[in-house]
Amino acid sequence: MRPGHHHFSPDYATARYRLLAACAARGLVVESRVHPLRGPAAEQLALDVVRIGPAGAPRRLALFAGTHGVEGYFGAALSLGLVEDGHLDHLPEGVSVHLFHALNPWGFAWTRRVTEDNVDFNRDWIDFGESRARDRDYEIIAAALLPPGLDPATLAAADGELRHFARTNGLPALQAAVTRGQYHHGDGLYFGGYGPTWSRRRVSEAVLCQLSGADHVVAIDCHTGLGAYGTGEAITIAAPGSAAYGRAKALFGARVKSTVTGESLSAHLMGSLDEGVAALLGDDGLTFVALEVGTRDGITVLGALRDDNFLHQQGGLDTEQGRAIKARLKDAFAPDEAAWQDAVYALGLETVQGVLAGI
């Protein structure tokens, strides 16, 4: 078996090309939903989905990559390795595997965590027909998350506001205020949108097409940027004691952590993909986890996100500053280091193989 870093690609276009080529080499049919926009080199962007195994299988494993754009390198590498190295050639009877490559292809290609609408796709799965109150905690820190400049004095003042909020309310409250999702600051961080994005509409179609009618669907949504370098956590929104939590524990073991109890590294989110998939398929036969792997420390990751948001709201991409910000953002979510790539790929492969053995 080749080392994990072999399967990592330098950009979205290369990752997509390699996956399509690997699928073609094994006679696998890829279903593509083409994005209306183009990538930085005018390349085509798409949500690509491939099924391995029998149509209509009663038990199905779905692997999602690129929910958060720039985080897609991990999921893309895992998807490629599974196909390229033959890990899916002999599946258990009655099982199929469905690879969803680049749920947010625009963000993946343009080195952004968000979609072309500045929307966090993992906060976009709410009912937009219902009115939603402003998040009071986010309102307090909104200006600190989108400062008027990136000079040291301005950033120091903004950081002071965030530290004051943390001292007053606690670090978990700050994390929740920043990350759980907000729906009134379209230029801010973790913005859930004013309506369903292109990605939500196309992913909904693909999920219904690929996963409807199964007795049991196990979904693994690949994420990066939270936790210790190279380690992983299987995050669930199911509460301990529930059937969904029990199924997750049976398949993913001690790595499972719930956002409901606060045991997870993640805050409990609003409008997350797992909620959306459950609304489409139903809760009874769905086991959904976000496989989150750590990269850099939280301050570095948040700083990279804030700088990137400033760049797209007020700065310029084709500048020295813009290129430096993009490099920092990619490093915050996809370190170009063989040690990290090998570690997270091995973790991902172990996780998938464990599910296939237990499903």
C-alpha cells in the first residue's frame, strides 16, 4: 500500500482529474453536477459522485469530501486512495460505497472554506421560511471578526475584544459564538446564508438519488482544522442514549463524541449537513459523523479565516498580501507535510475499513 501523502493533490483541479482517471481505470461511472462558475484557471467545477457496489444495496456508506471547500484535500485524498489502491474492490455482500467529491467545489478550487456566496455550507441546512432571531453573542464580536484592516494595531484591538468576551463568558462560549452559525451578517464568518446555496440544492439531489431506499446509511463527512495535529474525532449531533448515538458508537468506537453534551471539540451547530441529510432520508436508518482531523492550533486557524474573509470583502486576491493569506489558509486546513498527510490518511482508511467490517 502506498503512503497516504501519495494521494494528496496540490489543488482542486488535480484532485478531481486524478479521481476521475482512477474511476475510469476501474470502469466506474461518475455522475457530475457542473457548477455555473469556473475555477481560478478557468477549470470546470463540479460535484462528482461515484457508486461502487450494487445499485439498491440495503446498506450504504457515503463519504463526503469538500463540505468546507479548502478542507477538501483530506476527503479527496481518502476517496482517491480507496479507489486507486483497490480498497473497495471486494465489498461485503449487500453493501455499496458512494463517494461525493467536492460538495463545495468553488471553495475547494478558490482556496476558501465557504461557497461563492460566502456561505458556510455546513450551516446552510435550515428552513429559510422561518424567521430567525439575531445571534446576540455573535453581534458582540462581529466587528472583531471583520476588522477594517489587518495592520498590527487593528488586529490587536480586535483580538482584545475577543479575549474580553472569553474572559466574561468563557472560551467554550466564544467558540460557540464564532462557529455555531449566524444568518444576518452576510460578510461575516460562519454565515449560514439567506437561502439554499447551489451546493445545497445539488447535494440534495445527489443524496436522494444515491442513498434513498437503504435500510442503513452510514455517512462520513471529512473535515479538517479542529483538534490536535494529525488526530481525529468522529463528531455526532446525536445525544448519548439515542439510537443514532448507539449506532455511531458501535461503528466508530471511542472516537465518537457528541456536540450535545459538550464532549466534542466542536460546538453544537445550526443548519449542519447531518441535519440536512436526516431531513432528506429520515433519522431511523442514518448514522452520520463528521470525521474531523486536527491541523494547526485554534488561534492560527481562526486568524487565517479572518484574514481570508477580509481579503474577499475588502482586499485584493492578486496581490502579495492576497497570495500570502491564501497560503496561510491552505496551510491551516491542509498542511503540505507528509507526516500530517500520512497520519490523517491512515486514520481515514482505518475508519472506512472499520465501517465496512461492521456495517
